[in-house]
Amino acid sequence: MRGSRRVLVALAVIAAAAAPVRADDVDDWVRAQIKERRVPAVSVAVIKDGALIKSGGYGIANIEHNIPAAPDTVYKIGSVSKQFVAAGVMLLVQDGKVVLDQPLRHYVSGTPDAWQAITIRHLLTHTSGLVREAPGFDPYKVQPDVDVIRTAFPIPLNSKPGEKYAYSNLGYFVLAEVIGTVSGKPWAEFLDERIFAPLGMTSTRTTSVATIIQNRAGGYAWMKDRFENMENWTAVRPSGAFVSTALDMAKWEAALQTDRILTASTKKQMWTPVRLNDGSEYPYGFGWEVDHFPNGVGPTDVPMIRHEGSIPGFRAVFWRLPKQNITVIVLSNLEGAALDNLTAGIAVRYVPDLMPAYRKRWPGN
């Protein structure tokens, strides 16, 4: 039965990708939003009840060459990448090679005394106490992840492990190192072998300046009265490593609705808010934020599992609404693009019952 469902989902993804995008209210909404917010381009995928029901590209993916965006345009996805690093760790948990509550020192040698109480769970949930960025990270220097990690060894923890949530890109560098150490292969290679290749996510890979990547979007910023090219980092950050397409991300979402990559119990753990030392919860799981639709208004009756990502020249949004069984993915090529209203507006057009929650944040729309 599960195999049949996977086949049906895959066929639905392929069929929707091949079909021409029909002009409709969603198209009008997206075009109006990117014009108002001066976003050069976005690519969108909507998955409802396990099927890709909408994919489209809007605007200009490469301004200098006037290349329009498409569903298969390749964008940097920034911290949306964290869910893949987290999934890689959880695959090793499923394999029986990693234990979530075991100290980090069991997997990475040479860590300082101050790090001895840090567990894998702390790293996944940003509750390790580690600083946000390692001081040795240089976006224009290609160096081993472990060398970057070591530059943070002398820095005191911001808090005791498990005491509070504090977003840490460094923590995901460490998790990538765990994947590499335990699997015996580079973390990017492990993720490709266990996730991207099996799902046919052929455009998803680590960022690279030198490699030719077909359909790659340019990254831009709006500077006063014009677009300008944004810097293009040569270093790969595990915390924001990947480029992808809306169609590839739709394949990932389809897999998340089955047990093909991650088991149901694994996903439940990933999508459960972290419990802090004092017994309180914080709305972050393993590489996913766990709160309510729409982002930024506090509790509503619409649970949402999400993550956004920002990196110079790009912003990405991945919103899952499990109660309504709809997911909206938006990838863009603008520095700091404001995509929340655009994304929420797409969801509302497919699930009108979301309108009361939507209007809590945008009452005039």
C-alpha cells in the first residue's frame, strides 16, 4: 500500500511539473506581490493532499540576461538547508549509529570541557549554548568544517545546554561533522546518497561558485532605486548549504508524507517543540520551527511546521500546514525578500478557511 502511494505521489509530481501553468488568481496574487515588494523572481510549489497542484515561476531569474523564472530555476535556500542536515542526523539515529541524548564528545573528539554536556538533541534544537557563528568562518575562505568549529572552542557558552533556545549556525556545522564522522563520508555526499538521489532531487546540491549549475538564478538586493548583484560566497556553510528548485523541494515534501526516507516516529520527534531544562517549551524541533499560521501573530488554531532561509541575494520559505494538508514553498532571488504575505496568500487561495488566521496579521487584505 505504501509503495502504491509513493508511486501515485511521484506521478502526481511529474504530471504537475509537465503541465503548463494556468493563469489564475494565484498567478495574479504572486505577480502583484513581487511587483509591490520589488522581488526580481520567485518560484512556487503547492502540495495539497500529497499531490503537487501548482508550480510556477514569476519574474526574472537573471536580470543581466533577462532570463525568466521557472519552476526548475535553481536558488540558494539558506537555512531551509537545516532540515536536510537534521534529516541526515536522524537517518543515522534510525540506523542505530547516533543516540540523540548522548554527549557530542562520543562523536566528535577534542571538544573543550565546556562542551561536555552538549548532546546531539541540544545541537538540533539550538539549545546547546553555542554562539551563533564561529569566529573563524570566512565566507570567502574554503576550509574544513572542523577548522571552523575549532575556532569556537575558546568561546564560553552563552548558557547551559538545554537552558534556553538561541539560534546557532555553529551548531549545524557541528552536526555536519557528526554526520561525516559517523557515516565515514563527507556530509554532503551522505545527504545526496540517502535523500537527494533516491528522491530524484537532481538540482539539489551544495552551493558552488565554480561549478556550472543549469538554470541558476542570480542573487540581488534592492539598493535605493535599482537592483544590484549580491556577493557570492565561496565557502559552503552546512547551516545554509544548498541550492534547490521549487520542484525538487516538492519531491522532498512528497517524501515527508510517506515513510520512504524518515519514519513516522522520526518525523514526530523532528516536529515536536523542544522542552527546556525548566520544563517549558520553545517552538523549534529538529531543523524545523513548530508554531502557527501565519508566522508572526502568536497562537492560532492552525498548526504550522516551517522554516525560512536567508543568504546574500536569496530568501526561501517552506510552510507546512498539516491540519489542512497543504504545503507552500516559495524560493526567491532577493536579499531579505518579504515573502510571508505572499506565501500565506497562496495558502488562503487553496484553503479559504485559513482567512480568519490570515487576517490576524493582515487585517486589511
